[in-house]
Amino acid sequence: MSNVKIIRLVTGEDVISKQEPDNGDGIVLTKPFVIIPTQAAPGKPVQLMMTPYSPYSKEPTITIKKDKVVSIVEPKDDILKSYQANTSSIIQADKSLITENKLPKL
């Protein structure tokens, strides 16, 4: 089991991050990224983008108060691999987007 989790916040954001042990102030996240679903057009596959959660901070960690968290879940394997590729210090040649093809049409 990985310590990388997807945290749903009360704001509706889904944050993927390495979760560190609780420090008493809240949930400590290392290298947090917001998962943003995008769709080019109706009927097209949904693609997931990841962008840094707090891009203007010098800190590699951020603490989220527990009352701001709705849920914490394990990420799907393909999302975990994409997160690991984006946060690895090793340069990866393939950083393709993740798509979900079985989503209902709106």
C-alpha cells in the first residue's frame, strides 16, 4: 500500500499527494497536486491534468486542517503512475495524459 492518497477537500478539489504522519495540526501533504478533469468537447474522452496545489510556496509540504477534508482514498494505478512520473527527480520521457473512455456522455 502506497502513502500516496487522493484527498477530496470541502472546496471540491481533489489533491493527490504523499501523505505524511499526522503532526497534530492536520494532514501533512508532500508534493501535492490538484487533479483537474478536462474534456475537449462533449463526447470526447476526459483527460486528467495535474497542477501543483500551492505553486507559490517554498515549502515542499503543506498542512490541511482535518475539518477541510471530505475523504481520503487510494488512487487508481494509472493516476498513481502519472503522479509518480510528475514528482520523480528522474526525467521521464513519457508523460502522457490519462483518459477515461467509459464515462457517460453529458
